[in-house]
Amino acid sequence: MWVVVAYFPHSNIPVLLPTVRAERFWYFPVIGTALVLGALFAWLKETAGAQPVRGRRWHFVELRGRRISAAAVLILSFLGFQATQAYRHAMDYRDDLTFWRATKDAVPLSAKAHLNYSVMKGARKDLETRLVESKIALKLAPQWPMAHVYTGDTLCRMHRAEEAWPHYAKGFDLGPNERSLIALGLQCLYDEKHLTEHDAELRALAAKHPGSWIAYLAVDTLDHGDEESHQGVDPQYRPRGYNEGPKKK
């Protein structure tokens, strides 16, 4: 009951949760599992102490001429397997790239895992892999603004700004108040000298979402982006780059 009741709230059975379950959710259910295993091991220990009788010699095994309890072999094999797997899994935390690679391999239908892995690859200048993984995330979550903007951002950083624009436009439209995403896309378009080419489309998006961040940032960047204090998106609204420290005031 401990295992079942503790696991049930985040099992996706009562309601489908929107993200991959974190391992910390397993901690409490595993206490119940430990109790079950403890009882099982205690029973096996008692069994190991029994003397072999006719028809029940499976209690012992021969190893290099020595008789060893089969129960002890079973318990030690289980613990050895668990220790090996625990060490292997611990190695998934060596760095962020390894972690998200393991995550997206373990949960291949998680758009978040693929998109985060793509960001890790992009931070290491592997834009081709970032593009592939971003498109997988986009296919898994076609209404997710971040997936659209990050796919566009990858293309933009590959100097394919015209291919990036449809993804940016869709992302801005789906998430008109996603300030960091909007600033990210507008800045790359500015850097690639493609911002003014989409003046009309950006102003149309601003009109479609009055009072939103896309309405403010798009118009402000179009009107003031070339000013020395801006050089694109107003610096105070730009997101920090991956692995950067706090923004300077």
C-alpha cells in the first residue's frame, strides 16, 4: 500500500502531468519498496540457514568446491546489480550535456528533454545537432512557443534567417508575452540584418496582441534598434546567454 499510494499522485494515472517525473518523486515510494525487500531478504536469510534435505538441495550451490547459500548468492547478486546500475546512472550527472542526452534517450517522447539537449549541443557550437533535436521537440509539441523560437534561433545562428522567420513568427504568435523568447528572436534577426525585412509582419503581430511583450518589443526594436543605446533589442530586456552570469546593470 505504501508503494502504491505514494506513487499514485505522480503516476499519470489520475491526471496526465505535463512533464517528465523527477527522480525525487521516487524517494517516498522507494521507502515502501525497501520494507518489502527487507522482509524478503529476512525470509531468504532464514531459508539459507536450513539444512539441505532430500529434494531441497537448491538451498546451496557449489562454488570452487565450497558450498554457498543460494539465498546469499541471490541477495548479493541483487545488491551488486543495483550498485552497478546506481553507479552507471550517477555518471549521467557528470555534466549537463550527458544529463540531457540520457534524459531524452530515456524519455524519447519528451519535447522538453529534446529541446534542452539541443540547447546543450548549441552551447558547444554543434548547431546541426541542435537543429535536429529542436525539430524533434517541435514535432512532439507543435503548439509550444519555445520549440518554435528555439528552432528559429538555431536556423538564425546558422545564418539562415529567412528559414528562421516562419518559426519565429509562429512562436511570437503563440507566446506573445514570452519576453525572453521574443527578445532572443528579435536580437538574432537584427544581428543578421533581417529585422527590417519583416517590419510589416512584426507590426501586424503587435497589432494582433495589443499590450503584450511582442507589441512593445517588436515596435521598440524596429523604431530604436539602430540607436547606440540599443543595437537591437533594448539590453535590459535581453535574456542571458547559456551559462552566463548575472546581467550587468
